[in-house]
Amino acid sequence: MTTILNLSELLGAFIMNRSWRRLLGLLLCLGSVGWAQEKVIIDTDIGDDVDDAFALALAVKSPELQVLGISTAFGETDVRAKIVDRFLAEVGKSDIPVFVGKPAGKTPMSQRIYGEEGHFAKSSHADATDFLLQEITKYPGEITLIAIGPLMNVGEAIDRDAAAFRKLKRVVIMGGSIRRGYGDYGYNEHFPPSPEWNILNDVKSAQKLFASGVPVYVMPLDSTQLKLDEVKRAFLFTRGTPVTDQLAILYHLWAQETPTLFDPMTVTFVLKPELCPVAPMHIRVDEKGYTREEPGTPNAQVCLNSNPEDFFQFYLRRVGER
Ligand SMILES: [Ca+2]
């Protein structure tokens, strides 16, 4: 009796001890990772704005995710793919395959040189839509597509095989502007909704996505205008890890001051949905690229509000982890 009591007291003392609780937490986390990694494909227009790189950084630092592949969309998709090649190689993830969407003309790209110098760039990349449809067929109902650029590849996949596309588990996009426009942070003067970049650059594909019947999760301007201020940048860029070093290089090539981390909220939502709570909504994408909230059967789950401080507490800890 005494022995049993002593053992339970000992166990209680261990559990109360903070380091043991942390260890238990880690073991539980590793256990859950082993069982149910989330299969994701990321479709990105990395290369001009810098937030895509910050989204990829979060994905590669997250053991909860199994990144099946990364595809590029919009403009010079081959240059974008070379940027992804280098980023993945520099952070030790060159096993993740990279695919290209249809190229469409030349656009200014602040981070072009990062991919063009030829570091780790693969000589060719297979087609993004072929890959997407093939993976959906292989893992029906299991894949989350995270789309953080204009939606050309999504539109093409729906055109080519709408039935297969519907077998995605879900699509999580950064896109749209429901009640707030660019520059409206909630505390300052109101800026009305405006056509958001990703929707505006391929309105037809966005319309197809909202009509596709696939569960669509939307992280619009309303909840994604997350400013990486100088205190946060100083923290991140002095971590000296392979991932934060690449972010520092891409940030300097981008050559502006304060990045807005629109895209990382999509990856964050997949990992911690409570950081961007969604509500059902019927969204109509009009010809001008507005995402109108209208009465009707919900065709999307939309996050209208997030707490930037909570987001950064999570993001900086995870991406800055040594
Ligand atoms: Ca983007």
C-alpha cells in the first residue's frame, strides 16, 4: 500500500514538473504526427511579393504536414519554380517535388535573381495540373490544396476534370476582400472591399472554384493583413537557421520595408484553425474581381477576423525554432 502510494505520488510530482509536462506534450505531438500527417499541395506565385516565402517557411517547419508537392502559378512560372527549388534545397527539403503551371508572359519579379543564379535549380519541371489531378486520384478525399496565388492552375484542373477536382478534401485560399479592403487593419479608418490580387488576376478561375462543390476555405484581406514589423523581423532574421536565413535573403531582394504576411495565414489555418475562425458564407465573384457576400446556400467558409498577436506568437515561435 505504501509502495503504491509512493509511486503515485512520485508520478504526480513528475507530471507537475514543467519539463516532464513538456516532454509528455512532445511525445503526444510526435504520436499524432506519426498517425495523421495532413497531405498538402501548395500552389504559389512566389517571386514578387515576399509573403509566399514566409508561407513556405511555415510549411517546411511543420511536421504535421506532408507536402506532396509545390506548384507555381502566374506569369513566369518556370522562374518561380527555380526559386522554390533553391529554397527547398537550402532548407534541406529538396525531396519535395516542384511543378510549373502554364507560363503567361513576363512580370517584374523582385526575387528573380534568387532562382536565376542557378543554385539548385532543376533543369525542367513537370506540369502542375497533371500533378494535382494525379495526386487527387491517388489520395481521394485526403488532400488539402493551399492556393496562395492567382488561381490559373485551379481553373485548369476544374476544366480538365471537375469530378476529380471535387475529390480534394478542401481548398484553402488566400484571396478576396469581403468587408475590408487593402489598408484596413480594423483599428484605423475603414477602407471598403476591393478586388484582391489573387482573385483579380484570374476572375474566371475564382468563379469556377466557388462553383466547384469542393469545400473552400477563404482567408481574405479581412483577416490576413498581418504586418511583420521591425521587432519581429529582428527576431526572425537573427535566428541563423537555414529557413530564417533564406527568408532574410528573399526579404532583402524584395527591397521594401514591412512585409504583410497574407499567405502564411492559409498554412496557419491548416495547422491551427482556431487562429482564423471561419463562418459559412455565400460568395459571388463578380466580373471585376470583387468577392461579394450575398444571401444563398453557403459555398465557402470564410475567416473575417484574426488576432495578429496570436498569429505572430504561433508563427514566430514555429518558424524561428532552432
Ligand atoms: Ca502569393
